[in-house]
Amino acid sequence: MFAEFKALIVRSEPTLLEDAIGVASLGVLLVAALHLPTLI
């Protein structure tokens, strides 16, 4: 099972940074959307 995860990470390594940036931006948008009613 560990070998499968390692192979998966090696295969998807070029897009791993882009995926992490996408997840972080979605998290920021979610937090901003949840705090928006208190600002208005």
C-alpha cells in the first residue's frame, strides 16, 4: 500500500504544487465568504 502511494506521488508530482495552491485558495475563499456577513 505504501508503494502505491509513493507511485501516485511520483506520477502527480508536477501538478502537486498547483493542486496545493488551488486548495489553499479555496480555503481562503471559504473563510472570506463566512466572514463576509459580519463585515457588511
